[in-house]
Amino acid sequence: MRSIASMMNMGGKVAVITGGAGHLGHAMACALAELGCDICLVDFNRPSLEHAAANLANKFSIRVETLVVDLESEAERKEVAPQVERLFGRADVLINNAGFVGDSRLTGWVAPFEDQEISTWRRAIEVNLTAAFHLCQTMSPLLRTNGTGSIINISSIYGVVGPDLSLYAGTAMGNPAAYAASKGGLIQATRWLSTVLAPDVRVNCISPGGIARNQPVEFSERYISRTPMRRMGTEEDFKGAVAYFASDLSAWVTGENLMVDGGWTTW
């Protein structure tokens, strides 16, 4: 019988992480790097990507590569698998972590339902759902090669439950319909892919709850009061879930959606 340590050992394996320059992507990369996994970070922000890669390389004795990719571009997405194969010759884990969250310049996003724009809806669906599907499709030949591939999709509590808009009252925050629809679609895509890609590739999903990122105090207090664990999440809270799904610790687990939300969706 294999030891837990051997099941967690990811030495010689390669993980491709989209949104790798972000807070959550970096935490996931650190988790797998600690297990000995080589890392390919995918993001559209070159300076942030290079900073994240340098940080990983300084902390861990692993190989780190970066790919600058706009996930809204079908043409650029098509180049990810060939470039990963050229750089590493293999891929064992794909984490679809990149998410369309918008910014203050984006119209029709954080807005009343009647003012949410179709053009913005399409952009969110493209990044959060279509890009994930496309990368699963194009990366699957590489992931199948060794018979132990793992895809981890990052959804959200709002792919499972509806929003309480009173949480956002008095703030510039909101909860766009396209975000919820795309994240809900990603959970069902996970289930679909888990049967289609089995037995060579396992496909699972992680649905995070709210992560503390200097949100307005009134929002944070309302959110925490509705969370059984009485706090918001931190990036560190997701390292164990990613290590579990990426490694052989979950070798007989596929099609699952793990809520990492402090109990938010239990009541």
C-alpha cells in the first residue's frame, strides 16, 4: 500500500495554471510546487506573470515557465497546448482558474439587472466558461498521455446559489448575472468532462466562497455574519483542496465540486 507521502509526491509532473499571476493562482502554484511539481503560469499581464514566476523560482526547486495569453482570444488559446508541449514535453494538471471579474472602466457589469450589457455578458462567458472548455479540449491529448491527468476547474459559490444583493448595499460592489451563469456552467461542464475524459483524466471543481481582499468594511461584516466559520477566506485555504485534486490523493475521485466556503452554502 502506498504511503500518503508518495501519493502526494508530484515530482516530474507539470501543472498549467491559468490566471497564474493572480492571488489565488499563485497560492495554487505554491501548493503544487511544494509537492515538487513544475509549473506553467498562464496570464495576460506580463509584468505580474514574471513577478509571480520569479517568486516561485526563488522559493522552490522546480522549473517555472510563463505564457502570456489573452483567454478571450480563441487563436491565442489554441497555442497553449503546443507551447506547453514544446517547453515541458508533457502536462499532468490543468487548472482553469482565470476569471473575468471586470474593472471600474467596464460598463454593464456591476449594474442593476436591467442595465447589464449583452456585450459584457459575452466577454464573461468567453473567459469563465468557453476558455475553460477550449483549454480542456486542446490540452486533453497531453493530459491523457500518462493516464493520470487531472483537470481542476475553479467555479464559485455563485455557480451554486443565488446572491443576496443586500450584502452589497452602500458599496460599489455587485453580483453580475453573467458571473453566476458562467460559473454554474463550469460546474456542469466538470461533470460532463469527468465521464467523457475518464479513465485517463480526472475532472473536478473547486467552488470558493468570499476571499478577503480589502473589501469595504460593511460588506465584510455582513458576509462574515452569514458564514458559519465567521471569517472570510484566504488564499491559503485553497492549497489543500488543490493539492488533493491534483495529486494521487484523489486518484479515484472525479466529477466532484468541492465547496471551500467556510460553510456559506450549507444554510
